[in-house]
Amino acid sequence: MSETIDPCIATDARQRLIHAAAEAFMKEGYRVSVDRIAAAAGVAKQTLYNHFSSKEDLFSEVFRHAAMSILVTLDGTGGDVRERLLSFAAVFSEKVMCPVGLALFRTMIAEYPRFPELATAFYAKGPLQTLDGLTDFLRRAMDEGKLRRDDPRFAAELLMSQLVGLERTRRLLGQPPTPEALERTRIERTVGCFLRAYAP
């Protein structure tokens, strides 16, 4: 009789692999070995390949995982659009501009010439998935009359661009981040401007 794997244990191993991969890619870039990632996660190399078909698959999953943690702020229906957009904006900004997010972005840019397919997977599972989720949320808000009717895709792109903007450029270039209190104010003002532009 074949031995069955406890789904809770399998899920735990997968989460540890994703976390270990994010840390490893941040510190060593895409050149980090799968052996090192597996060791950091406390699992065998074969366990890694049981969950992910390749290092590229694992790398892109790190971004999918980050996107899902952002989009959970928009889950459900109804509710106050402003509060939910503020929650989205805070988590989105944190994920994109925290040290891990910045390091992974730098890695992606550096590796693009050698691994263009990696960039495609990164975009599909990270930025594009986040954009799709926000677009769906804004479309529903427009359908319910909570926001002015317009192209929800454009509106989602506009908000994401406003939230990242110059602040990420500053951090990518090693400039000190905006103090936390001022960053919260920046996010609130950005969402406020967006909602005034799309007021019903």
C-alpha cells in the first residue's frame, strides 16, 4: 500500500519553500542553487521538485504568493470602497517596496537578458495577477454605482502606478524611504485623489 502524504504537512513544506526561496533570491539572486533553497526550507531537494517543476516555477510562485496576499484585501462583495482600497494600497505598497520586494525586482531586471521567459512568468504571476484582481474589484464598484463608470483596466493601472511612482525609484536607487507616518499619509492622499477622480 502506498503511503499518503498529510495535506497539512505538504502545505507547510510548500509555504516554507516559498519563504526560503524569497529570502534566497533576495540575498543571492537567481543564481542560488535549489539545494540551498531546499536546505533553508528544511526539506529534501526531491520535496522541492515534488512541489515545483523547476527553479523558474518556484521563482514565479514567489510573486504569485505575494500577489495573492495583496488581493485578499479586495475579497468579498459590498463594503466601503475607500476602506478596501486603502487596505489594498497599504499592502501593495509594502510588498512592492519592502527590502525583499525591491531585491526581487532588481534580480528580475538583472536576469531578464539571460532568462526572458522568467520575466514573462514573473509578470504573469505578479504584476498582471494583481492588476487583474484590482480591475475586477473596480469593475464591480462601477457596476454598483460606487465609482464613476470608466474603463476599469485603465483605472487599475492608474492607481497602481500612483501608489508606486517615484517612491520605488527612490528606494531602488538606495535613497532612504519616506518615514512610516508620511508614507501612510502619502497612501491615503493617493487613494483620496483616485476616489475624487472616479466619484460617481
